[in-house]
Amino acid sequence: MRSKAYRAAASEANISNRIATQVRLIREAAGLTQSQLARKLGTGQSAIARLEDAEYGKHSIGLLNRLADAFDVALWMEFVSFSTLIKRTSHTGPAELTPLPYEKEFDSDTGEPFYDMPLSMDGSTLDSRHYVTAVSGNTVLGWSAGSTVDSIVIKGQRK
């Protein structure tokens, strides 16, 4: 990882490999062929084949967003340090790379998660009744199930 060129190539390969693997895993989990997925997205089978090809590097954010929408999952992209990249790519099995659709994680009527979800990135916690995360300083953002408000800002000491 000392060479900048190596880091750039490793980062690019990670993106292509991860997208190709995830598209295939999500498609297979849904029981769809490439042609069926292509029809669902309003594109051709060859576009899906390209997405599932780790050598293809010209991914369209628009197509990736349509894919995320079709499977009711989130598309998440960010710039990270190389140490973060290494940490996040150390567990790349099918279970880690196949996201669950919304309806398998959240109650469609209440929006409550079916199980407690520790959100370790920022120390926040999501359980079946509350979500709380620090926004900045002593400001806390949270919501409670049954509330008609999506978020409530509570100012006070973090506990």
C-alpha cells in the first residue's frame, strides 16, 4: 500500500468487484435472471451482465440508484481513508454483501425495525422504540416509535 498507484488500483478494483458481486448476489437472492432484472429496470440484459462483470468500470450512478430502488435497499457511496477501506473490505462474504430489502428489516406500518440494530459508526443505537445519535456537541437527534414527527432534536447532556 506504499505506492499511490497501487492504492488507486486497489480502490478501483474494490469498487468494481464489490458492485459486480453485490448485483449478482442481490439478483440471485430475489430469484431473478439477468434478463428478468433488466426488464424490471427498463434496460437490456447486457447492462446487467456488465454490472456483474468485475472488469467493467463505467458504472452509472443512475442505473445503480434504479437497482437499489428495485430491490428496496440503499445505495451508499463515500470517500474513506485507506485504513477504513481495509477494515470495511475484510468481511466480504455473501452474508455481508447481500443487503436485506426494507420489508425484511422494518415494519411497513410503523417503520419500526424488527430487531435492535447497533449503529456502531457513530455510537448511535436503533431499537424497536427509539433512535438516538449525537449530532454535534451536546445536541442529540432522535425519534420514538408512534411519534408523528420523523425526528426530534433534544438539547442536553449526552448520557
